[in-house]
Amino acid sequence: MANGLGGLIGTGLKTKQQAQQGLLQSARLEAQQKMAQDNLEQQKAAADQQLIGTLAGTGAAIGAAGATSTKFAAVAGAAFPPALIGAAIGFALTKLFD
């Protein structure tokens, strides 16, 4: 009977060890997936900001090209509204195609 009980305890310990190893492996995989998801979210945020900046710059260039004066204030004043429009379009595109 003692031998049977020892075998049963040994089997239980082995099962416990296998369960712990499975949980550890699952936790590792979950951590890797979370890191990958966080990385993707950061990349998307950077791409969104880049799109907004690019379209704002494009709008500013269009406005500056349309300025009739060579004075800085006039050129900046002419470039500002199209830059805002470009930034707004970029922001809308990042939300529309999210």
C-alpha cells in the first residue's frame, strides 16, 4: 500500500509540474502577443501623425505658392488656412480608415 501511495503522489507531482510548465508557456506567449500588439499600435500612431503632418505641409505649400506677396507675414498668413485644412483632412483620413 505504501508503494501504491508513493506512486500516486509521484504521479500527482508530475501532473502538477506539467500544468505549471503549461501555464508558464502560456504566460510567455501572452506577453509576446501583448508586446507585438503594443508595437503595432505605436507604429499606427506614428503613421497617423506622419500622414497628418504631410498633408498639413502640403496644404501650407499650396497656400504659400498662392501668396501674392513676398513678405513673410503675408506668405505665412496665406499658408496657415490651407495647412489647417490639410491637417484636418489627414486627421479625418486616419479616423476614417482606422
